[in-house]
Amino acid sequence: MTSRPARPPHQLPSVLDICPHLHRRVRRTAIEIRRLVDALIADFPDSAFLAREPGAAEWMDTTPYDHVAADLIVSARAFSQALSALDDPP
């Protein structure tokens, strides 16, 4: 594993800088989130579009499962962004 570059002295450390033991778990979780989203999109192709454009449900022929998958994609992406924020200093 490569070492991460040091932060400038005037910048506060990120959560992952303070708690490096979380780095591995965060990385694994991010990978699993990507796999989940990819699987949802593969099984429910319309869900990816619904996740980006919820209003499209009015004119698209979708199933209730597409909507559930779209909601899960939106939530998974928000969770992934929150995980990424752990590496950004406040």
C-alpha cells in the first residue's frame, strides 16, 4: 500500500488521517456500494435514469421495482459521497 501525501500544516486532518484503521473499511464499503449500484442498474436498467430524473416516472413505463431500485441507487450514492467526505478535512 502506498503512503498518502502529508497535509499542509495549516490544514486540519481528515477523519481518515485521524483514524487510519477506518481507511480499509471505508475502501471496502465503497467498493461494495459500487457493486450494488452496478447490480441494480444491470437488473433494473430504467432505475438508473429514474435515479437521475425522478420526474421521468410520469411518462416512462416502469415497474414498482424500478422505483425501489432508483431510491436505493440515490441512497447508495449519497452514502458513498458521505464516505468520501471522511477523507476531506473540515
